[in-house]
Amino acid sequence: MGAHLSRVQYRDANGVGHRALPDFFARFGDAFRLEMEAFVAACRGERPAPLTLNDATEATRIGQAITQSLRTSLPVSC
């Protein structure tokens, strides 16, 4: 269903629309909670960390490429 609050659509002179969720946290609140629970469980040694050092390295590489692209307004090859 995406970011729609419901499946109800309306049509008027401006076109077709829908009520959207109010904000980012309303849309992804459950995901944030689950990530926090997984992090706390990993810190307590109750379960393994869901990500590896390679995952963190790749995320850093992507973040650096995004920053370079933003600063130069050019695409960056990875």
C-alpha cells in the first residue's frame, strides 16, 4: 500500500489523490522499533549482530560516493 493512509482515492479538478501518512516515522515506526530491538539483543549477546563488517564498509563507501556526488553535482562510479 506504500505511503497511503488507506486505499481510498479521491478525484477532483486537480486529479486523483489519496491521504498520505503524516510523516516518515508513521510509515517506518515498526521498522525502527525492530531494528532497535535487534541492536539491543546483539549488544546483550542474546543473538548475533544482523550485519557484518563488510556491510558497514559497503554502507560507508556508498555514503562517501553520495557525498562526493552531492558536492560536485556529478555522478560517481562505485
